[in-house]
Amino acid sequence: MNFKNFREYLAWLYYQYLLITGIYVLEPWEKSIFNSILFSAIAMVIYTSYVFVPIHVRLALEFVFGFFPPTVCPV
């Protein structure tokens, strides 16, 4: 895939994003506020998943399979 096709594909994806969310009808300053809120919310969900999902998976495994002793990692 060459660079021109990749750019066209990204432009097509951005166009689809505009159509699906309906922000193509907004003014530029409204688009920037909407995008800022959306990407902030997505970033918070990703961060929260990164921090808390491993803890809950470990607790679920401990509940199902019994207690796992903590691993000792020499520093």
C-alpha cells in the first residue's frame, strides 16, 4: 500500500467518523469541543481499564482456583 492510498483511506475513515457522529454539521469550535470531550472520555476508559482490569482478573482467578501466593521478584 503506497502513501497516497493510505492517506485516502485515513481521509475516508475521518469522513465516516464525521458522518456517524453527526459532527459534520457543527462549526469548527464546536467540533473541537466535542472531539476533546470524546477523546478525554476514551482516554479515561483506557486508563481505568489498564489500572483496574488486571486487579479484578486476579481476584476472579483467586476466587475460582483458590489462593495464589504473591510472586517474589528480586529488585
